[in-house]
Amino acid sequence: MDSVIASWLPLGFLEAVAAMPYGELAVPVVIAVLTASIMTFSIPGALTPTAFFSGMLMGFGGILVVALGAVIGSHILLLASRRWLSGSMQRRFGTRLDGVRDHLEKRGPIYVAGARLSGVPHVLITAGCAAAPISGRSFAGATLLGLMPAIVLAVGAGSAI
């Protein structure tokens, strides 16, 4: 079983990175950047294997690395969506969004955390929040709260190997 898992993973590359000067810092940075790019490009189902792999390499310290990358990537996608999508969504849906906007202004973080916990696709949550008046700080906190159980479970499973 170990040889099968080792053949799928780029362990040789990560061992080479870890052997470099400052390699102890380079591996977490590579995983955080990978996680942020996965969340920015909203690749479905890729966060859990990344967290599992992080737990396999770094143990429970991988929770911090993956959580940081996930929040940064989600925030980048929120800012990009606000920049390019919110105007077109406002023009398309117009007054139908007003009731939703008022409701999300009051309870937006609760809905974001609940949607993340229930498994709603990442891009739908972020695009919806781009048109809503939720602050970036509230969105990041709710995203962290909603993604944390899945990250902790995947890193814990990876650290057990």
C-alpha cells in the first residue's frame, strides 16, 4: 500500500525542496501557495487531497498551512469576482437582488459558514458574496469557520499515515 501511495505523490520533488537551504520553510510555503491557487481557481474537490497530503508531510501543523492558503485563495477569488462580476450581476438581476442584499448584509457570515459546512460549491458561494455587501473580513472569517472541519479531518487522516 505504501508503494502505491508513494507512486502517486511527488515525494521526490518535496524531498529535494526540503533538502535545500531553508527547506523547512519552503515546503509549507509551496503547500500554502498550492492551496491558495486551488481555491482561487475554484477547482472542485481538490482541497481535501491537498489537506491530506499536507497532514502526511507536516502532521497537524498542516492545518495552519492549508487553512491560511484556503482563506487567502478564497479572498482573492472574492476580490476578483467583485471586480468583474458584481456589476454584470447587478445589471442582470437588478431589483431582485435588493432583498437578498439586505438579508445578507445582516446575516451574511452565518450563511457563508453554513454553506461551506454543507458543501455548496466554492465558486457559487464566492460569486454570491461578490454581489452582496459582506465585508472581506467577515467573508474570510466565515470561510475559515466553514472549511475548518474538513481541513482538520483531512489533515488528521493524512498525519495518521
